[in-house]
Amino acid sequence: MGITIQQLSVFLENREGRLDEVLSVLAGNDINIVALSLADTSEYGMLRMIVSDPNKGKAVLKENGITSMLTDVVALRVPHETGSLSRAMHQIVEGDVNIEYMYAFAAGDVAHDCICDFYLHQNLIRIYDIKGNLLKHIQVIDNACVPSTSVELRPVFHELKFNSKYIAVLYNNKYSTEEIYSDEKLIQELQLWNWKGELKKRICFDFPFDIYAISEDDILYAVNSGRPDYIYTYDLK
């Protein structure tokens, strides 16, 4: 599966410490580098990066006197199995497409060495490593939330989704299960957690939906199964 994403590119003078300057600016502004490629000549280098927030990355580099540019590139997801990249290349060649450069990185669930478990009917999140060892126990602090012991009422977390940046989950502390999946106008709260188990955003919507997905560029796509003719989109940035 291929998608278009933005690449952040920086021209670097071939001198000591220049790469460290760029990386320090990005790190100091909470911008994660997902992948990078560095090509050099005798006089300069070209640093190409896929980062968590390309627009912010370009802006903070400019503030620090570093010239950069954004370019649309194609990201191709291939299975982690022998021959998958070769099969993908055959399709590209058959489409008469020339590849100027490429580099690889892991994304999504294969890029993380942890498992997040959201417990229904409790304001509780647990994060495990891939061997099943408990790494972190997170208790959601919400004075309005009084988790019910009844299976008929108030599931706190439901509909877990994720991309390489966020774990997304719908949060409820008011409505019954039947109400959540009805066509009534209920407020849906979407919580976004990073892969360190930190709550980053809480967004309340004034339209009901029970099916949703988030893309790698942090766009929410939501559908109310009772009114499937409409697709809602929301920029999570």
C-alpha cells in the first residue's frame, strides 16, 4: 500500500557539527525523526527526513537560520517477509516509474516494542512489552468519571485505533453502551496518547460516530453507521 507523505530536506555544509545543529533544533522542539537519509559530496550534504511534524520542523529550522524544504514523496508499506520489496519494485517498473532515491523505515505497530491495553469499564491503561511484562500502569484522573460496575453502563475506553504517532481511543464517562451506539447527538471525546503512554490531546466532537480511522498524516475519518452517507474529516494537528 502506498501513500503520499511529506519529506523534510536540508542542505548541509560539509563541516564539523552541522548535522548536530539540525538534529538539536528538531529534538529541542519535540519533533521526532522517523527515518532519514544522508548523501554527501565534497562540499555539501543532503539530509532527507521523515518527521512527526514536517511543517513545524521546517518552521523551527528557519527560525534557527537553517534552510529546508518540504517535498511530497511516496511511502510504500510492504510486508516483513522475503521478496516483498522485490515484488513491489516489479509493479513500479511495469508502471514506467523511475525511482530517484529511496530509504527504509518501520512504521505502525511493527515500529513499537510495546502493547497498550485499554480496560473497559475502568479508567485504566496498561502498557506491556512484547514478552508480556508490565511496563507502565496509567490511571486516568477525571473527577467526572465514576466507573460503573455494571456491564450495561459507561464503558470508559472503546474503539482503539493507532498510527505511528498516536494511540487513539474514544472516551466516555456519561452514556450507556446503548446510547453510545444510537443515533442520538452524543458528545464523543477522542483521546490521543503517544507511544510512551502520555496523554497528548483530548478532543470533544458535537457529532456522533461509531466507526473511525486515523491516517499517518493525523487525519481523522469518521462515519456514523446510522447515517453512512456522510464521512467526517478532522485534522488532529
